Amino acid sequence: MKNTPFTQKHIELGAKMAEFAGYNMPISYSGINEEHHNVRSNAGVFDVSHMGEFMLKGEGALDLIQRVTSNDASKLTVGKAQYSCLPNEQGGIVDDLLVYCIEENKVYMLVVNASNIEKDWNWISKHNTGNVEMHNISDKTGLLAVQGPKAVQYIQELTDMDIANLKYYTFAKGTFAGVENVIVSATGYTGAGGVEIYFEDKDDNAEKIWNEIFRVGTPQGLKPIGLAARDTLRLEMGYCLYGNDIDDTTSPLEAGLGWITKFTKDFTAREILEKQKAEGVSRKLVGLEMVDKGIPRHGYKIQNAAGEEIGYITSGTQAPSLGKAIGIAYIRKDHAAEGSDVFVMIRDKAVKAHVVKIPFA
Amino acid sequence: MQFPEALKYTKDHEWIKVEGNVATVGITDFAQRELGDIVFVDISAKGQSLGANEIFGSVEAVKTVSDLYLPVSGTITEVNPGLESNPEEVNSDPYGNGWMIKMTIDNMAEVNDLMDAAAYQELVG
């Protein structure tokens, strides 16, 4: 099991630890509900250093990214980031990722899921026919997500970069907490606002950044947050989690990721996906809210009133901010409209739910 | 963590308090800590006669669900009505207000096979 630059910190702070994607990660500190509410109403810090980072450099970098990703990276200018995915040859998803434009047409950073680092690296390398310079900097890059409505206000004093005015999906590069060469990005996986902070894991950078963030934040209620609350926060927003809601067998169009699938350029499986779009998909990823009591969980089957199987749950939880049980599910198209009644099979009981809009409210 | 002396314990982290041939059952302090915030206790086995180690319900935490196993054979006579609206009492008071069921015991000999507080503490220690 690998450690992040902060693993020892989490253990010292008494976090409940577990393996996630091969890393020893904090699952929770004071309790999921409390951590969740702290992020929604105030601010919290997530260690997400397990995420993977690749640098792509050179004249052909943009062309390579355009060919392997579904979104249109030619729209990116310096300081902008983009959510995208890597389609496979069958129109499934190798991974979802963020593309950062460090230098237009020349230098890009791709941020990928920890569980897919090797798979993505091999996939992109295979398509790298133009000898683009590629660096896997995952092991020497630290990443903290400081999320919540108060996050930016607390940490602004640690840098000269104007992070308080960073627009969503833009980033700045500079000195943060005395550490040089830090990227502060107005992105995140919580829907609560805030930033993600990338830095080189060398010398005492990690220690400095962690300590400074908590020095300014702790008096105002900033707390460390585990992966469990990260999951409930993202689920309330309806953000996809690779391996749960999307994978090699699900298409971006089924997953509601049509908005990052741009047919204005050529990319892997473009023809398959274009055909899918024209003909319509047979199932859709939708939000479910439980009407009767029960909590949907990954893998539970879904039936219609006639008892026919029409889909399955990909993620589910009791939503701490909403006070109700919610889930995300693939459902046959004829039952996927908002308001449709469906039945989640929970321990052999059919428990009523209906299809709702995402993000959940 | 608490391990009350008066209770018996199972390897599945239930406790049982025996009074005559009647017993109260819940989950241990260790179990509630492992599960985290409990949001729903689902027991529909009232009136049913079940064998030892049979599933009598489930407990849902925010992130996970866990089956509940009957410590000894018997009949479930009551389900804690307070858990319907306050399931979090399983977290805050697992041996008190967070109790789950009351039951009658078929065979008192089965109680003797369960762990005492010291043995259980050693198991989870």
C-alpha cells in the first residue's frame, strides 16, 4: 500500500484509515455527517494526493489530447481547465479526467483517477504516435482540495495569487504558503466551492502547505475531511465516480456526459458515439430519490411496477444535506423520465423510488 | 470503548442481555464505531421465530449496510420503536436507548456459548 505525503498526518490525527486505489487514505475523522456538513456550510481539507498527474509537452501535445479525449481541448487557453473523458474503441470510458492548459498548444497537465493511473498512461502512450513528451508526475505531486463556501476566504492570505476571484475551472500558478510552483485551481468534487492545490512533493512542501492552511483555517472551523464525506458530497451533486457510475462498458452519452462529448473534432470512437447520439441511447444514468424507506447501494437491481428488471444502482447513500436517501442508476430509457416510479430491490423487497433531476435537491 | 460486564457478545458484534428467558439485543460500541453514522435500522422480523445466527434485519449507515444476526434461537417479540425516528441512538447509546429487539430464548444453553465481556474485548482489541 502506498502513502501520500499526508498519510502519517491522518494517522496522527486519529482518522479511520483504509486502502483506496492502493493508497492508505483517511476515510473519516469525526464522522461522515459532521464532516459533510462542515464542508457544505464552512470549509474542509481533503488529501487527494492519490490522484494521478501526467504532463504532456511539445508541438503535438494538443493534437494527442484531442485524439484521446472527448471534450474539445482546443478551446482551452492558458489558465483554463476542462472536464473530459477518454473514450475506448467501443465507446466506453477508459477514465474521466481534467485537462489543464499550462501553455497553449505546448504544455498540458492531465489529472486522472488514482485507480486508473497505469491504464490511462498505457492508453495515452499507445496513441502517442507523434512522440509527444510525456511525464507521469503522480508520485511526486501532492494535491489538497480545500472545499466549502469559506475555503478561499481562509487561505487567500497564504498567497499573492488572486484566488478569491478565480473563476470556476480556471487556475493560477505561483507561490503558496511559501512553496513555489503551486497550482491553485478553482475546481473540486463537492459542489461547495473552493480550490484544489497541486504542489511538488519535495523537501518539506507538504508539511508547510498543510500546516499553513490549518494555521489560518482551524480557528474558523476548517476541518480535515475523509473520503467517505467526499463521496456523499459528490453524490448529492450527481458527479460521476469512475468504477461506480462510469466504466469501460458505459458510454459518455448514457452517463449524461454528452456535454463533454464534442463531435466538432475527431477522437476515439467518435463514429460509434455519434451514431449513438443520432439513434438515442437505450439506457440513461439518472438520479433516484427513495419514496419508501431504504437506502440504495451500488449493484442493487431496479424493477418497474410489473416486476421487470429495468436497471441497477451505481451509487447510493443517505444524503446528509438533504436528509433523504438518494441514488444514481442506469435505467432503461422508457423509465428514465423525471418523475417515473421505479422499485429498488433492497434485500428482496421492492422499495419505491422516483426519478429526479441531478443535482439532487 | 465500552464492554458492559452484564452482557454476552457474538463474533458478529451483537450484544445480548438475558433476564430469565427474555432477552434484549443490540449492536456493540465497536460495531457502531465501525459503521459510522447510522441512519436506518430495518427490522421486519417481529413475531418471527429464528435460529441462532439467522439474519433478523439490517442496519444502514451513511456509507454501508450491515446485516443483523440473532445471537441465540428464539422469537422476536418487540422492535425498539424509538429507532424509527432516532436511529442515531445506536451510535450515541448502543447498550441503552439504541437497543434493537426483545426476544424470548428457546434454549438457554446457547447463551453459554456466547462470549463474555473480556473475551469480546480481546476479539476486537
